[in-house]
Amino acid sequence: MRLRDLDLNLLVALDALLREAHVSRAAARLEISQSSMSLALSKLRAVFDDPLLVKGSSGLVLTAKAQELRPRLEGALQQIDSLLNEMESFDPGKARDTITLIVTDYIDFILVPALIKVMAEQAPGVTLRVVGPNPKRLGEVFSAGEVDVSVTYFPNPPASLRTRPLFTDRLVGIARRHHPFLADPGNLEAFCNHQHVTVEPGEATMYNALVDLRLQQMGLGRHVALQKPTFLGVPFIVQQTDLLATLPATVAHRFATFTDIEVFEPPLALQPLDVVLLWHDRTHTNPLHRWFREQVIALCAQPATWAGSGRAPAGL
């Protein structure tokens, strides 16, 4: 079959079918009827001389031919999208779309207020959708189009994602005001003997590993009394208990201005938190997404983004 004999909209339908492996969800993705998507699938099966989707034990699954086509089709559509988008000058004020950002509550707290202010001023028709982290499926959710961009501390991101360094933060300790430990915060033995509250978003290990692996290297360990998936409740727990915690400095210093906690330097050397911007080739050349990433980069380069936090993280 020659290209001029093919309706290119069929390729868009094929992309949705291969992503969803489900006719109804693919139809919803493109905002067309299920019958129209079923008709498109029938035509595509004839074009490629392959069923493309077949019944499996828990629904439709991709045939070997479909699995081979998926990355090639994705690349081809990206090139076409880039060609069309470059034909006109991008104006964020005219954009009407949704961008999905995946962040921990820590990054949400320090970045999103400034980011949404910029968007309201320059791209009022664009909706920002913020979702929580899922480190175990990070590459998968990006490839599937469920997420567009992430701002995160992630030491070993999937190879399928593009990365761009943003800023460096660091871990500091917090304790309630007048906590006995604060009389000698450099005492490593006391640090280990006190009970701790720890945070790991999405069942990850990277934040705690900075502390625990360092302690293990020294033949030590700490007593964890409470584990949480989010950062922002920790200062309120700490101010009412004898628990210690280690948090990113941008969070700890800001909360120290209005809670009864004190910030201290941990009694052991810890690796920094190198926060990066992550995105997928799927959106790399899209003008709106490129504009959005530029705003994130610009905000993270400005210490004023963290106004009121006590001090900006190192590296800004």
C-alpha cells in the first residue's frame, strides 16, 4: 500500500489501540465512538495483514507484529507532530491542553505554587494535573502517556527518559524545640538511639538509603518508629513527639518558621539530593511541553522560588 492511499488518522487510532490494548479505552482516548474505533481496527488489520490485538487470559493483548510496530509507530507520529507544530509559532496563551506532572509532596510544596502562577499568567488555557510518585513504574507511566514530566530526586532514572539537572538540595535533621538531643546534635550514638520517623514516597528507598546505607557503612543503624509516604506531615509529628527526622532542607527550614521544631545538621556526612527534570521522547519536541519545561528550569534557577523557606538549597 502506498502512503497516499492511507488515511493517516488510522495511524493515530493504531497508536491509541496499541497503548490501551482495549477498544473502548482507545476510543475514549481519541474522543470517538467505540464503533468508529472498531471500524478503524478492522481497517488496520487489513492494512497490516495481522489481527494486531487478540484475546488473552485477561483481555486483549498485542500480537508479535503489533509489539514490533509500537515503537516504530510512536517515533513516526512524533516526527509528524514535530513537523506540524514547527509550522507555526507557538503561543502559550492560545494553548488548550493538560500537562500531567508527577512529583513528591516535597517538590509540590516548593515548586508548584510558583509554577501555577506563571501558567495562570502566560498559559491560562492549560491545566496542570499533579499526581503522586510511583517510582516502580516511572518508565512505564511515561511511555504509556499517563505522565508528561517529573521534577524529582531519582538517582537512577529509567534509560528511556531524558534528564536535565535542576538544583541540589540536602538532608537536614529536625527535632522538637527543647528536645534533649539538641543539647549535643553532633552525637552520632544518640542520633542512632533515638526513635525516627522516615519518609519514602511510593515505596521507594532513595531518601532513606542516603541515611541508612551511610550508617550501615559505619556498622550502625537507627530505630525507625514510624514510616510515612509523604513529607509534609512530618514536622507536625516531630513537634509533638520525641521522634527525629531527616528532611530536605527546603522543607525543614520553611516549617521551622511556623512550627515548634529546630533544624540541625545530621551527625554524619550525607550525599546531596540532586533534583532533576524528567521527560519522555514522546513530548520532547512538542511546543507546549517544551515551553512548560523551560518554565520549570527558569523557576528552579531562581532562589526566589523558595521565598520564605529560610534559605534556598545549595546549588541555586
